[in-house]
Amino acid sequence: MTESAPKAKYRSDYQSPSHTITDVNLTFDLHETATKVVAVSQVKQLAQSSTLSLDGEGIELISVDINGVSWNDYVITDAGIELHNLPSEFELKIENQISPSTNTALEGLYISDGAYCTQCEAEGFRRITYFLDRPDVLAKYTTKVIADKDAFPFLLSNGNKVAEGNLESGKHFVTWEDPHPKPSYLFALVAGDFDVLRDSYTTRSGRHVALEIFVDKGNLNRANHAMVSLINSMKWDEERFGLEYDLDIYMIVAVDFFNMGAMENKGLNVFNSKFVLANEQTATDTDYLGIEAVIGHEYFHNWTGNRVTCRDWFQLSLKEGLTVFRDQEFSSDLGSRSVNRINNVRIIRGPQFAEDASPMSHPIRPEKVIEMNNFYTLTVYEKGSEVIRMMHTLLGEAKFQAGMKLYFERHDGTAATCEDFVSAMEDASGIDLKQFRLWYSQSGTPTLTVTDHYDEVAKTYTLTVNQETKATQDQSDKQALHIPFDVELYDEHGKIIELHCNGVRVGNVLNITESEQAITFEQVNSKPVPSMLREFSAPVRLDFNYSDEQLAFLMVHAQNEFAKWDAGQMLLAKYIKSNVVSVQNGRAVELPELVIDAFRGVILNEKLDHAFISEALSLPSFNEVAGWYDIVDVDAVCDVLKGIKLLIANALQDEFAALYHTLAQFEYTIEHNAIGKRSLRNLCLQYLVNVNEYAHLAEKQYQSANNMTDTMAAMTAANSAALSYRQNIMDDYSEKWSHDGLVMDKWFALQGMNPAEDALENVKNCMSHCAFSLSNPNRTRSLIGSFLNMNPRRFHDKSGQGYEFAGEILTKLNESNPQVASRLIDPLLKFKKYDVERQALIKQELEKLRNLDNLAKDLFEKVSKALES
Ligand code: TRP
Ligand code: ZN
């Protein structure tokens, strides 16, 4: 930064606003480089202050009027405008101008493929007009949009359409009124030409709601699943949470240029087209499930986020953690609960734990922020959801729902805090959450180290639990947390042992509240096998010295699928770790027969769901394994993961081959059984292609596939096993789909993950592919993001060329789109995890970035934290 370094804001410095805005009347006269915005606000003074500071960034002021009279008593500052000597209540009229076509940051008003659209969360509204751009100022919005009628037949904003008409010189206008007061970050405007998928929904109380999904022309045949998901979301929220929709129209617009997944603007969601568009030819089963989850997520925000919003951005997890919890429950109620849980836990154990261990570590409710966009993190979202889930575990569904009800009774229509939420849960349930609140302020990953002792004479079994949270970069002192610890004990026949403590029958969820705690179970007639942290009852690491036999036993006898899966993962973890040592000492990768047999048992168990078996046979990712080490040996871990995959492939080839054939389906449906079959069959394929005899299977599948799931699985297999025909099918795909960026994203991601030695050169060549553009966040994440995050061997190549490439890309994105740059930089922040040579090379790139004279706040915050570490 040339000027002074950007300043941090602290949670503890919260001050209520000096003024509020009760109503705002906006008029937009859209123009590519000179959109005129007129904002007429009704302002009320709240504190004793005749000065009003409004936020504003990159906008050109035309005029200010107070109560209809031109006002000159103001100064323009770096952060906005300061108006002086104001009356206590007044009408403020501001006219200003903005340039959507040069807005490459995709924040505020910008153009996506010819359509105008907005993104205001977190602090984008200030790029549209001067305003009190903070979530605790709630106003009623009326919005008039004016544009050329032929080019922009659809003019949309929040709420209900109240007027429309034609204007001179080919223009028209539409006026929208949103009856629900809202913060500025929920404002939205869209103007363009679209195809529209229409449907309707009648709420439980009889409100008729028009549902409209706007997609680029020609994409109507890809909007159906989004509509089905929306209707399912509306129904589910009524049934499970008793919450109904509150407007007469719900609109979703799909745009190709979008920094994140989607945005919950009141009545007018804007979505990354990736989370709307799908048909069987263009989207995989995973894409379909992602659409269901994100459509649900944004819909659920209508209550948890919009009706009750956040007082300040430090409270972000209030709406995000809770809404992620709700979308996870939605997906679990509609689909497979265990598979959903497994995938959510993988995210926590992989990238979220990695974030805890990084220079960006922060509690789910951060204390200090430079750029708010940097805090839309796995910690705030995913760990935030785990914190809500722990309360759900401690209270049970009925009391949790009572807590939700009380929360809405108290806070509907207002801006609330995380503390408000916990208080409502506590007051409605009568359960003490005093110590539990520490989850909101303490960062880092706790480790539970457990030892056991069986007393043959007394017939007691004791688990001694130690909890420890290591210091993180943001916080050195850690205290004992309240951890719900879900335990089941099995006897040698696999029967459940009833739990008795202190002479009374107890439930499975025990409360760990101290740094060391012993729990003694009585009436245990033989030494049991414990299943612990069931359902991942807390976001912690578990360390217990299981024998191979105990883990294999749990894979068979544990009563729920998650515990079976987890036992399998622990068994794999033992042998990944021991093989890393082997490889480092020049020995070959080995797996004992017991491990192979345990996994064979899972495959052959006909009682298990196909989708579950597929998860149980999936190895942990490189990134998850990296998290087990302070310093990770990149090459050794890659060798071991590859080696284990080959050993399993060879040992179980007959079982895989048999399943591969019996699971073939002729017709494509997205019903859950069908998804499960494809999932398991394609898992078999990933193993089988590593065996000579079956190496041809992926090509055969690519040629015959009638859906994208199978096509993509074939390409993934060919790519990761570096099969001879890889290039052929990649070329074929590119020829077929190069006109469609969204479909090409899958191809770009494979190029990024390409294990070949010349992967980097290839990635660079892909940047001149006609479907690629660094200005499109989806393309950038697919190609560059996958290279940085999912190609450890090539990205971390000793030459440092991967790091240098990352530095070059980040330098460009720093100027065009700092939000995307700031997400892409994450793997570089973790340089301390690698050997000294690699550390030095990565650091060099971070230093180059720090020295840029136009370094954006987003990168400044992360780079300076990393270099401080
Ligand atoms: N509130 C959005 C969600 O979770 C997140 C989001 C969408 C966002 N676009 C953004 C956050 C841009 C910051 C910047 O659904
Ligand atoms: Zn959200």
C-alpha cells in the first residue's frame, strides 16, 4: 500500500449508529459507464449528533439536498461523506454516478454477460450510493429501475412490483416496493434479457407465491432442478421449523460472473449459475446435490438472516452458521443422512482444521477484521454450523425448536447478536450454556486424548478424557470447552452395552467440561470396544490408541453408518502414517491383510447403502492428511496415498469388477438410489483403472456414458491414473463443450489436478483456451484454484515454479478482483507447513505481493498475517 496501512476494526468497538434511515426511495437510470443513482432517504437522529457519516466508495457525487434544499455543508472523505449541522429528522437526497461496466471486482452494481446485477454483501452497497451501509440500519426500500426496453426487458428488485411503464427514447421503468425493512446488504437489482421458468407455491397458511427463475436465454432446460429444490425448501422449512415465506413472489437470477455461491437478497436471490443450471448432460450428481443445498441455504436465510439479521459483521455466524446447519439438515432429511454427515465432517477435518492452524485462524465470531470479505470462511460457516449442531445435540430437537421459536419471538424484524441466539436457546431449554459460549470466542482445534481402563473385578470401564487446544496465531491462551461427547460401548459380540454412571442409566451424550475428566461406566461385564465422538458430536480431533482389531470390529458392529465410516478412516489413518515413515526410509507401501479384509467386508455387506460404501472406500484427501503433521512431507504423503490406492485396487479387483458390472444402469434418474449406484460404480472405476486388465474401462465408459456423472468419472479416472487415452478424451470433451464455460469448468479442474510432470505448463496453455477467462471467478477457481489446492505434487514442485505462477496470477487478480485473489491465496499462507526450501520459496512470493504498491485490503490482511507468523 502506498498510503497508510488499512485499519482493523474490533468487535469490542461496536457502537450503535448515530442515525437511522427508515425509508429509502432509489431510482436507477442504467447506463454502462454512467448509471445515475438518486437516493431519497428519511433520516432520524438517534444519538446527540448533528453530523452524519455515510459510507461510500468509488462513486461520483452529483448533488446533496436536505429537505428539498441544496446542501453544501459536507466533506468527502476516504470512507464516504460527512454531512454537518443537520436537523434531527430530515429527508436526504443524494444524486451520484457509477460505472458498472468497469466494475471487475463484482461488488456493487456490475455487468455479467450483458445483464446488470448487484452484490451488496458485505459492504457493496456503498459502491452504489452514499449510505449507512451497516446491517443494524433497517429501512423500507422502494426502487425504480429505468433502462432500454429492448435490451433489458426484465427490470427486477426486491419485494413486489408496484408500477411499470414506457418512457421516451425506447426506455421503460419498473418500480418495486419491499414491505420488509432490511439492511442495505440485502438490496438487489437485476436488469437484462432472460428466459424465465415459472411455478408457484401455496404456503401452509394459504399465501400464493409466484416462483420465477431467470436464466440466460437458451438455458431453460437446465432450470428444473433448481425449481424443484426451491419448492422442496419451502415445504421443508414449514414442516421442520414451522417457517413460512412472507412475500408474494420469490425470484432467483442465475449469473455467470459471481464471486461466491449465491446471495440471499430479499425476494430476489442472485446465484452463481453453477448453483442453478443442471441437466443430466451437463451436470454431475454432485452438482445436483450442490444446487439443492445452495437453493435451500439461500431460501432458509429468509428467516435466519433476513427477518432476523446481524447487528454487525462480527456476528456473521449468527446467520451463516445457523443457515448452514439448516441446509445440512434439509439435505439430510431429503437424502442420506450418513453420507451428508460424512461429507460435512470431511470439510471440517480437512480445510477447516487447516484454517484453524493457519495464520488466518479466528473464532467463529471474529474479534478483529480488516476486510470483511475475508471472513466468509470455513470457520464462520462450517464450524459455525457445528457449534449450532452441538447445541442441537445438547438440547435435543424439541428444545432446540423451542429455542428457535423464542429467538424469533424476541428478535424478528431486528438485528441481533450471537449472544442473543444462545440466550434464546438457554432460556427456552433451561440448559446452562455458560461455558458453551466459549465456542464463539475461542479459535483453534481442540484435541481430545482418551485413554481407557477396564476393571475386571468392579466391572467398571473408565474413559479418561484430556482436552487441549493448542495456541493459534490469533490467540495464545486457551480454556477448557464444553464438549458434547457421544459414546457407545459394545461387548465382544457387538451388542450395545447400556450406559450407567453413578448408579443411573445415562444417555450417549456426555458433557466434557474440564481439561481432564474421567468417566466411569458401571455394570460392564467384559472389556468393551468404545465408539466415541459418534456423529462427530464436536469439531475436535480424537486421539485414542485403537488396535486394528477394534477398528475392524467397529466397521462391522457399530450401530450407525457414520461410526462405521469413521472407524474405517481411523484404520486407514494408522497405515497412512506408518507408511509415510516407511517411504521416508526407502521402504515400499504395505497394508496388512486385516485392513484389506475389513474393506472387503464393507463392499460385500449387502445391508449397506451403495452411497455409503462408496464413502467408506474413499481415502482421505492429501489436504486432510497434511493436517495431521506440523511439517508435511509432500512427496511421501503423495506416494503413500497413491500406493495405498494401488494396493487396495489390486487386492479387491475382483470385488470391484463384479460391482462395476452389476451396478450398471440404463436410464438416468436423480433419485437417491440411482445416485448411490453411480457413486459406488464410479468409485470402483477409480480403483480398477489402476489394474492393467481394467485400464481400458474409463475409455469405454467415456464413450458410452449417457450422463455427465459417468462422463466425468471416466475423465477423472483417466486423469488421475495418467492413462494413455487421457489426452484423447480430454480433447473430445473440449471440442464438444468449449462453447459452455460452466461445463468446461470440469475440464479446467482436471487440467489443474493433472498429475503429469508438465502439468504447470499445461495449465498455462489452458489459460489461452477460448473458454477460459481470468475475469470469470468460476473459470479461475476451476483451473488455477484446483492447481493450487488439489495438485500438491506439481504445485509444491521443488523448483518453485508453481509458487511463482501463483504469485503472477495473484498480482493480476489483486487489481481486477481482490475477493477472488484473496480466496486463491490461502494455500500460500500455510507455508510454515512445508520444508525450509519450500518455505523460503513461498515466502518470497508473499513478500513480492506485500511490496505491490496497490495491494488491496483483502490481500494485505492475509499477506501481513502470514508474514508475521
Ligand atoms: N450470504 C451469502 C451466502 O452465504 C454469501 C455471499 C454471497 C457473499 N456473495 C457474497 C459474501 C459476496 C461476501 C461477498 O449465501
Ligand atoms: Zn449464507
